[in-house]
Amino acid sequence: MSQSEVQRFAAYLAANPRIASAFENNRMSSAVKVAAERGFHFTVDDMKTFMKDRIEADGRALSDRQLDKIAAGYSIGSCMESIHCCL
């Protein structure tokens, strides 16, 4: 269920890109909070797993820098841009 919630939120962001401007410092924790305010329920770990799985499923490898940012909970914007093509 959580992964489907993240996917629904990613699709919501694709249709409403201005929402991403509400993410404080481009942090995943902020994205989860904004998502919850809009009725989406998932954790930062759910989001990390979703992003990693979607990027890898698309046949792309994550750079060490991208992996570090995802593990640290940063760079939601660039990660979400990376997965929009996979939705």
C-alpha cells in the first residue's frame, strides 16, 4: 500500500509541480509532511525505496552521489524528476 501511495503522490506532483515548492530544503521528510497534508500516507523509507526501485527498473544506475542523497533523505526534487518518466 505504501508504495502505491508514493506512486500516487509522484503522479500528483507531476500534475501539480508547484506543490514541490512547499518542500523545505528539498528534503524527503518535508515531502512526506506535505503529502500527508494532502491525504497521502507513506514514510521517508517508503519514498526512498520507491525512488530507488523506479530508477533501477528504468534501467538506469544511480550514481554514488544520488544514492548518498537518497540515503540521507535529500534531493527530493531531482529524484522525483528522475522517476516521472517511469510513472
